[in-house]
Amino acid sequence: MAVADIMSRLAGAFNADAADDLEATFQFKIDGDDDFYISIADENCTAAVGEHDDPDITMIMDVDTLTAIVSGELDGMQAFMTGRLQAEGDVMLGTRIGQLFDLD
């Protein structure tokens, strides 16, 4: 699955109710594909290719790990605990991805 497909899938799976008053930017650094970020504000979600100037969390992984997480084959926390996913910044924010996006 390409990053463009993943960005589209995440935007379509966004759960505005779970976002509540959250304002945050998730940066994804992807080995083997384009980097991208997702910004959440005012219960809206936008995605863009590239690097954000000041993300709240940066998640580093390869494209296979990202695909497995987005498809629901791999839990993000499990990926982090096994070293397939590295995180910098507000790591606890990363634990909210499962609530913010209905990926099943």
C-alpha cells in the first residue's frame, strides 16, 4: 500500500467524536516511501505529504509496518514495543491513534 493510499484511508477513517478538543500534528517518517503528516484541529483531519515544521509526535517506521498498522494487522503499541515503530515527542499522543481512526 502506497503512502497516498494510506493518507486517504486515514482521512476517511477519522473519528471526529474521539478527537474532542484535540489539536495535534502526527508526523510519519516512512523508510521506503514519502513522509507525511496528519493535523487534527477543530474536530477536522487534514493530511499532507512532506514534513511539518513542528509536529507533536514523530513516528518512524518502514512502509510495511505502516501498512500493517493501517490495515489492522498490527497494533501500534505492539509495533512500538517490538522496535518496528520508533516515536519522538509526545509518545502518549501516539496511543490515541486507535481511537482517532476507525481502522478495522
